[in-house]
Amino acid sequence: MSNVVVLDNGAGLIKAGIGGERDPTAIVPNSMGRSLSSKKWLMADQLLSKDVDLTSATARRPFDRGYLINPDLQSSLWSHIFSNLLRITPSHSSLLLTEPLFNLPSIQRSLDEIVFEDFNFKALYVSDSPSLVHLYEASRRPYGLVSKAQCSLVVDCGFSFTHASPVFQNFTLNYAVKRLDLGGKALSNYLKELVSYRSVNLMDESFLMDHVKEKLCFVSLDVPRDLQIARKPGKDNLFRCTYVLPDGITHTKGFLKDPEEPKRYLSLYDKAPKQVAGEQNDMDQLENTDDSEDRNRSNGSRIDLTKNEFGLTNERFLVPEMMFRPADLGLNQAGLAECILRAIRSCHSHLHPVLYESIILTGGSTLFPHFAKRLEMDLRPLVPDKYRLKITTQEDPILGVWRGGSLLASSPDFDAMCVTKAEYEELGSARCRKRFFH
């Protein structure tokens, strides 16, 4: 059994497990939270318990705007994960850790101190997300273009940022990486603002609105048409959904009043790619089973539900629209298609045809239905006709980075790539970091 711990340390979710496995042991929030009615802080997996009421809960995250700002909190969360979820002894293990692109040297030093001084890991390898995504996709299709050309463009839509990163021979080309300062957190915050302005004040409901976003939002393929439909009354409005808020007594989680409502809009998108829409529908059906149980459990005991619910219409597609047209919201940012174009143009012209044909989508925000189709619609008019355009969404965009890390950790060369604890103590953080050439 491998003794390498693989830790994809995202700002939103931590994916942790043992190298060589297909899936991580734990996928948990990289945060702690405390409900109004409790003095106890809940950590990582404890926030996912069905019995926990997170209404108006206070959240603390070690990351802010994509960078580690609270090393002590991060250390506490790791300690909980290593002890209670992975059940490993760090001093007998090596660690493969992901960190954000363009991480600051002071943050790198803090991470090295946590790894070697707080936990006493034997050895450390630090990687960025795009190179691990590229490695995993190349290994999945050994005769495909990504593997043969050893080149791809990884679009990682994370919690804090979105990066378009060209990768060549397993190295991220840092000089060509382009960043969009929008990610899952910004989308959730925008949804909070829209709902709070139109319906009920939910500005303090971070955990709840993440759930609403993940269940109900989708990417529009025709925004002007959908805005017209969203104005229609009654059942003619195919986007209208009602979300029931937790009441803290009969149900501690929010749920959909009618599980079939979110799917009505799909009749507009019969020509949308089956794979992307189908995967999302499967997930919705699984989630709606829990919703039905919640609803049945709470029926009969509530008196006036209208005080405890809100409706969504065009918010469902206006929120992901931020990624594609941030300028419409007054943000001085290029949209995702322009971001990708700039990244590719920053590379040598010989790489352009391969990069356009090997765009890989990863990260939680790419799970919105029709995301890849809309990106292709926006990108195709900007790309010269002589180039073929191909966009691939990872089979599981949340786990793609971790799986690449697991693959690397189980390779025979991995030990030689690491910095050992003895080297760290002798040479210090800065010298050791030069080994991780990215």
C-alpha cells in the first residue's frame, strides 16, 4: 500500500486520500462553521452531516481570494482530516500537495512549515492543478491528442479564480496563464444579492446559497430568448422554481418544493449535448430523493409555508452568465472565451492548433448544465477557421486534479521528485522550492 498522502487543497473543498487509489477518501469543505444556536465549531466533514442546521451559520475559511491567509486554521483542518478521516501517521508518510498558481513565497514558507514542522511528514512534493489534470487526461487516452502532443489547455474554474493554463510536457507554462477573478464563491455571492434584493434577505446564508446554486443554476445558450421566457407568468415561465428554506424544527436543510420544476427548462434545450445534461440530471435525481424525504417528513407540521420559501426565475442562468460576460455586470474582466484566447495567443504559434483542439474543463463551476456547449458557442467565432476546436469536460471535474495527483504519487519516479525533511532542515524552504519547477 502506498504511503503517499495526496491532498488537493482547494479553497472551497479539500480532496484527500492515498496515492494509487482512484478516488479520494474524503471530499470535505475547507472551512469550519458554527450555527447560531451552538458554541461549538464544526470542521470539514462535520458540516456535511444531515442533522446539522447551518442556517445563518458563521463560516471561517483558511483561504481568502484564492490564497492561504490563516495557516493555523489550515493546520487544524488538516489535523482533523489526517487523524479522523484518513487515519494516517504523517511522520511515516510523504505528501503530495496542490497549491494555487502564482502562490506567494511567504505563503509557500508557511505551507512548508506546516508540512515539515507541525506534521513531520517524511517528504513533500508540491504541484499545481493544471499539470495534474493534464497528466490524468493523457493517461486516460494514451493514443489521444493530449497524450501524443503532450500539450493541452486546462481551464480550471475553482472556488476563487478561473485559470486558463497551457500545459506542455507536464509543465504549466506560467508566462501564458490567464486568470479570471471569478469562481464559485463569486457566483454564490451574486446569487445571494439577487435573491436578497428580490425575495428574502439571505446575505448571511453562505452554505444554503451554495446548495441553491448547485441544484438550480444552469448556463443559457440563448440569453435574450431566456430573459423573455423568464418574464412570463405562471406555468409559461419554464424557469420558475420554489425553494423551501429550513425552519430549524421539522427540517434543517433547504429543499425544492417540487423536484420536477428545475427540469422543465430542458424542453428548450433538446438539442443540447446529451452527455453534459444527462450527467447533471442523474445527479439531480439522486439529490431529489433526499428532498422528497425532507418534504414528506415536514408535511402536515408546517402551517404557512409561503413565509419560508422563495422563488427563482432568471437568477438561475444570470448567475453562471457572470463567467461568460462579466462586463455586463460592470466587472472590468474579460469573459471566459476571451481569457482562453489570450492564453493560447501567449504561446508559440506552433502550439496553437493543438491547444485549440485539447481544451480540458475542470473545477466545480464547469458542472453547470450546458457549460461546455456555451463556451464553444462563444469561442468558435473568435478562433481562426483553420483551427479545429474541441472542448472536453472531465468525467468528474471536482476530482480530476486529485486523480492526477494519485497517479503521480504512485509512479516509480515520485520519491526522487520530493524534498525530504532532512533537505528542508538543511537548505530551507526557498532552496527546496526550486525543485518544484513550475
